[in-house]
Amino acid sequence: MKIENLQRIEAMIVQAILGGPALVQYRAGDISAAVLRPWAIKIRQMAESYTGERGGKNNPRPEVSAEAYCLYYLIPNVERLSAVLSHIPTTFFERELHVLDYGCGPGTAALTLIEGQRGYPLTIVGVDSSSRMLQLAQKIVPSLAPGSAQVTWQGASSLAAAGAKKFDLIILANVINEVPTSELHSLLSSIADRLAEGGVIVLLEPAMFEATRSLMTARDALLRKFARLSPIYPCTHRQDCPMLRLSTQDWCHNCIDWERPKLLRQLDELTGFTKHRLKYSAVVLGLGAALKDGLRVVTIPDRNKHSWWATVCGEGVYGDAVLEKRKVSVDNSCFKKVELHDHIQIENMEEGRKIGSSSVVRVIPQYSCK
Ligand SMILES: C[S@@+](CC[C@H](N)C(=O)[O-])C[C@H]1O[C@@H](n2cnc3c(N)ncnc32)[C@H](O)[C@@H]1O
């Protein structure tokens, strides 16, 4: 799901938060630094609370940070979410969809779906415990998409607020990390209970070590509890996450290149942060979904003079797959170019995950051999 016009969303955010005069400046070029500087300070404070001692488990007070969140994090999260939704077959979106966005914040998922899924009816229920976030969502989302989707906002942290119905798509974006660990698994399982047959649940988190590993733990708990849930992304198996067991230092995440829209670029300059590349960790599970075969590349591939290697994860497989220079063939040379989170197949892999001259490596579309 590709969002073509991030600048359009950014303009709406500028209008909703900074007001008409800033929008005039934005349309003509850059917004004056004097207008943005106080926001840059708030953004820095908020970023510290996200990356603090507990890896972001402390919810920044929404009254202080909702607008700053919107200015700096909303657009990158739209981009991240659209990247994650791209792992779901496009046919899934070619119909009417009932969506639950739990911890919706300023309407990130609604914006992503409205901008990305043109022409099909959408009903979205946004639930959030912060009334300030919901006010912003109510301001921004309808101004972007008047009438193109039915969106209702529920101002309660209780799932009961979403009614009894089932949903085709359930999104929890950047929320898990804010829910106390003691409540998380029961919350997730009551949410997953709301999935309609053929439905998909998307869990997206910042690609920080602790946040990602609690996401991977949550994935394991959901798969153990719901026998008919299967991973669509990134895993190609239902087993407990082997990375959690076998590595104490890795966390399964992805990275995307993107073109920063101009407000983001200005805020990066003022905060000293950089959102050149976007990292994210995510798990997408489908109720009744068929498991993919093959392997996921789960660490950044590396090489030296003699070989190429990358950690791969799949059914009963976890560890470095290695291709030695002397074993390179037409059928396996593709491995030299695999990238993080590519979905690949290796036929005739040798013992110890060695790629031999008779091994065949394929990068499975939607990823083409780069
Ligand atoms: C980091 S923001 C993410 C917002 C949005 N989903 C996004 O990705 O941009 C987390 C949101 O989750 C909300 N939240 C935290 N704990 C919650 C809970 N237990 N129930 C409902 N919402 C919660 C917060 O108020 C906040 O708006």
C-alpha cells in the first residue's frame, strides 16, 4: 500500500496544529524556525520519554505531547504502516473492510487506509485512552477525506467501547510498548478474539530492542493461544520465535528508504534527529491464513573476501546461511544481493546452512532480486 502524497497529509497537520499563517508559509516554502523551535523542544522531550530507561514503556502525557507527536511522528508512522500493509496480499483490500485501530492516536491508521485504499468502503473504529489524541484525529482525518470512510472514535481504553462486532483488519500501531506488561497479553488476546474469519491483525512497533522483543513475545503468545492464526509477515512458521531463544542481542526489524516531506526535514534540522531511513518492527497474523514457505532474512546481510552470509529464519531453520565465493553459481548468485527482511527460498541447502553449487536461491516476489 503506497501513500503517494505525504505532503498533502503534512499540510493538513500544519493547518490543524500550527494554524493558517504557518500553512501559508509551508505552501510557499519552509515554515519559519521561530514557529517550529518550541515544537522541536517538545519533540526532543517526547523522544526521550520513548527511548528512556524502559525502552518507551512510559506513556508521554498526551496533553503535553499529542500535537508534538502529530507534527513529528504521524507521517513516519503512516509510511511505516503502509510498508507493513504491503505485506498483505492486495486482494485483501479490494473489498469493504471493517477496521479496528486500537490506540489510534491522531488517526494514523485511518489516514493510511483512506489514502492508500481508494474506492472501497471502509468502516474504521478508532479507540484511544487519550481524549486529546482523539480530538486531533477528529480534526485531521475528516479534513483529509471528507465522507470517503465511516470513521468513529471511541474515547475509552476498554475494548467494550468497540462494540461486539468482528473486524477484518485490526491494527495496533506503536501501542504495545505503552501497555503495562501485566495487562498486555490479556488485552491482545481479547482484541484478537474480535478478528473475523480471514481477518488480519497488524502489530507495529518502533524498532527498538526492548519494544521489538516484547512484540516477538506477544507474537508467540498469540500463536500459542489461537491455533488458527498464522503469520503473514515476517515469519514463515508458527513455532516460537527462535531469535528470542537463540540470540540475546538481535531484534527482528526492517528498514525502509523514503523521501522525507519538508516539515519532517525542517524538524530534523531543529531537533538534531534524523528520519532519513525508517525502521520498524512488525508482526502480521491472519486468521486462517496459509503459511508462506521459505525463509526470512532477519539480519543485515554481510560479506568478506571469501563469502556472503545472512541470518535466515524459517520452519526449523535459524542461523547464518553462508555462500562461499567458490560455490557461487547462476542459480545461487542471487544470495549475494539479498537484503534485510527479503523473503527467500533456498533449495538443496547443505548441512550447516551452507549454500552449495547445486543450491538454488530465489527471492520471492513482492521482493525482486535487487
Ligand atoms: C505512540 S501512540 C501511537 C498512535 C498511533 N497508533 C500511531 O501509530 O501513530 C500510542 C497511543 O496509544 C494510546 N494508548 C496507550 N495505552 C492505551 C490503552 N491501554 N488503550 C487505548 N489506547 C492506549 C495512547 O493514548 C496513544 O495515543
